Amino acid sequence: MGAVVKSIVDKLKIKEIIGIIFIASLLITFLPDDIAEKLNLLDFRKSYQTYLTICIIVTASYYLFSLLRYLSLFILGKIINDKKIAINYMKRNMSPDEMGLLVQTFYDFKMNRFKSSGQIDITDGRKAPLESKKVIYLASQLGDFLNGFSYNLQPYALEYLNAQLKKGNIVFRKDGISWHFD
């Protein structure tokens, strides 16, 4: 019998075990006396009610904490998220040098669009603010000092830059680039 229980417990995850304990403790505690007596649980409930109550409190606290954590992450994700940070940075604070790096690295002049990946020299300091503001990210730890390291535009930054390009908000001239993001 012990091997069967151990086998079942090994296959279950901790959340499932906590759920089973919570439901079982609730059922045993709140079953009507006549049903508990038919199931031979009345004496068990009287003897172990303190432990059943502790199980209910601990497992309910676990689920309450999980729910609060989920809600707080959801709300914070709506208020502060990487996409908003990146697009606000590109709209308000991006320097001409940083825009030059984006064009140099990710713009495909033949296709007239931004592509998702490119190589950036590891010593190029223009990438640091773009990384910290979640506009680009290091795609691979492997690289060299001759070719650089692989970087990708975040999907939302790629979509935003290409949309701005289509709207005519990014203009390429002989003397440089001009842009005005809306």
C-alpha cells in the first residue's frame, strides 16, 4: 500500500498535492454528520479537527498568495511593460546616434524595411541604452570582435519601426536620417 501511495505522490506536482489536501480537508471538515458517519469519518474528524483546520488555513493562504501574486504581476504588466518602455524611449529620448545604429544594423535598404537581426560590435556603446530600454536584445553569446555579436530587435520594436517607415515618419537623406515618431 505504501509503495502505491509513494508512486502516486511522485507523479503529482506540489500544486496538485496542495489542492488535494485543501479539498479533502474542506470535505472532511464540512461534511454533514450523517454522511461523515456513513463514511466512517466522524471519529477521524473529531480526533484530527485541529490538523484539518491547520491544513485548510495553510493551503487557503497558499492559494490566496498565488492569486494576489498573479493579480499584482498582471496589473504591473499593464502599467509597466517592456513594449511601453521601448516605444516611449524611441519616441522621446532616442539619440541620432542610436537611431543610426538601428538603421546601420537592422535596416535593409533593398527591401526598404527593418529586419529582425543584425551584428553589432561588442565595443559599440550605442547599444547599451537600446538594450536597457528593451528595444534590442543580445541574441547569441557567441560572436567575435571582427564580426560582432548577434542582436535582435524586439518584435514590438520591429513592428513599430516598420509601421513608422510606412507612414513616412523615417526619411533617409544623403546627409543622414530624420524621423518623427507618433
